Amino acid sequence: PSRGLGDVYKRQGDMGVGGREIGYMFGQYRRIRGSYDAGVLTGKGLSFGGSLGAKPLNEAMLPILLRHAEDGSCYHIHSVGTNGGEYLEKFAQAGFTDGRKGTVEVRQYIDNMDVCMAAADLVIGRAGASSLSEIEAMGKASILIPSPYVAENHQFHNAMALVNRNAARILEEKDLSADTLSAMMDELLSDKEKLFEIERNAKAMSVADARSRIADVILD
């Protein structure tokens, strides 16, 4: 089962809690972060289209991830979703073994999202409320691709709340392609100051005391 944000924050604050997995993750994070700072890698990406997956995102990510797997320029974890089995087959045909090749890992489902998002420099995905809350809480730069199939186009408006505060970038599905997404990824991952500014703005939007606020309303 996936773990919540509170759990990963607790483990980040106390390396003794969480055991070998979290210690390994931070060791990997330091190694990858060092490569990023040294200019060996352009950064660490995380992409997903929700638990079921999103075919337009999988289509756009396929050539991008194949390129990264060959040139090693970006460490990336991508989830194709539970409906994206055909893409796992495409990656396997391209030389991936157990979903891995070079610096790229492809999974059907990410069951440790807290760990993966904590280590990412750039998050790519839909703009549902839960995902955006996690992005804000962790202070992550993101490229948001709102689903156009939801009621009242609410994911677009969710995304624009961040975009208008320079806390994310938006790429609408009608404009989504491997070329447009790759260009946006390269722009952000190659400019650390721009990336860090977006991270700071996203973190500033986080509501960390939601439970207290709800309790205050109920008690009043």
C-alpha cells in the first residue's frame, strides 16, 4: 500500500525511522543529486497519469524515455498505469529489462509515491487536487497536463492556480506531444534557478495546517 506524506516527512526527520528502504533511497538521492549538481545528469524526473494511466502522456513520454535511456541525461521514473500494459511491452521491445534501462525505470504503478516524489526535481502529471496537494506540500516543480475529460474542466483551473503564481507549468493535452513536452522538460531541468524558484512558489502554496483549520471551523 502507498504511504502518506506525513509518514515520509517523519522518516525524513528521523533517519532511524523507516529502516533500510529510506536509507537506501537517500543514498541514491545523494548520488543522483551529486551527478545533477556536477552537470552529469540534467535532473530527476517523475511522471504518471494517475493510477489507471493516461494514454496521451504515455505516448508523449515513450520517445523521451527511450532517448534518456540511451544518453543517460536524465534519471526518470514513469508509471504507465494499470491500463498501460501495452507500453510496458513497447519498452521491453526497446531493450528494457524488468522495466529498466540505463537511468530510466518504467513501472505499471508507483506504490511508493512519497519516496519517488521526494527525490524528484520535476514532476509531470495530471492536475487533480490530491496530486497538487502533494506537489505543494513537497515543494516540487511540475509540468501539469490537465485531463480535459473531467467535470467543468476543473483540472485546468486547478493547474492555473499554480501557474498564475509561477508555481508550475501547464501543457494542455491538445498541445501535448513528445516534442512539446521534451522542450518544456529541457527548459526547466537545464535552468536550476528557474526550477528552484518554481519549487519555492509551490511550497509557499502548501496548506500544512488543514486539520487545525477544519477543527477551528467545526469548533466555532
